[in-house]
Amino acid sequence: MHLEDYFEFLSPDDIRIKGHRIGIDDVIKYYLQGYSPEQILEELPTLNLEKIFATLTYYLHNRTEIDAYMLRLEKWRE
């Protein structure tokens, strides 16, 4: 299984965790605030640790691109 298999790439600015309405940005925001994977699970209980770890691994492997993605989302939401 590839990391990308955990996600739905709906558009360049909409990446969601497969089977959920939760975007990868939701998980990453908690991670960047210092939450552990277990604490993220408490905040997003419809996920499981496998999907949280997959999201964090995807982020760490693609940090530059995902940081740009997060910035675009933040600007769009403003």
C-alpha cells in the first residue's frame, strides 16, 4: 500500500482522508500544535491511529508542498 492510498485528492487544495470528510490539514494542524497521535485521535475520534500516522508520514515526506497547501487553505479561509 502506498501512502497516497490513504487520501482522496479532490483538487490541489482539497486533500481528505479516504472514507472521511476530514482533511489532512485538520490532522496536521493538531500535530503542529504539539499534539501526539493519540491526542489527535481524541480530537478526531472517527479516525484511527493508522490513518493519523499515514497523514503525518505523508506530511513529513512532502513538507514543503504541504506547508504551501496549508498556507493556501489558511488564506482562502480568511
